[in-house]
Amino acid sequence: MAQQHETSLRLRLRYRFDHLVAGGTTALIGWLALGCLAVVIPASAVLVWTDRAAPTTLAGRLTAVWVSVGQTLKIGARSALPSTSWPP
């Protein structure tokens, strides 16, 4: 008679995480990027769709979501706002 081992969800998640980390830096960065997009895109869509000043057309709203995602994920770029600190 074969013995069946039931593993808990916690153990399965730990194994998956260990497997992810063992994949190396590139795999970890890729998964973090996907996780970031999974949060930023829906949040941007909710913000655009609930904004009264947002465009009324579907194309306009999708463009606004695209711009919002781009501004959120902009890393290390200079701000479009004028700076009062030195150097300019």
C-alpha cells in the first residue's frame, strides 16, 4: 500500500519561493517586475476610471492609464517639475 503525503499550502509556497530564488538574479528581478506591474496597472486603471476629469472615450482612458503607468514606473528620471535646489 502506497503512502500518500499531504503537504500543507505553507510548505508548497516555501518550496516555490526557494525554487524562485534558486533561479538566480535575473529570474528574481523578472518576477518582481511582473509583481509590480500586477499592482500598478490595475491601480492606475481604477484611478483613471474613477477620475471625473478623465477622458470619456475608451481610447482616451487607455491612454491615460498608459501615461499613469509610465509615470509611476519612471525610475531615476528627472522630474518635470521645476527644482529649487542646486545644481539646476
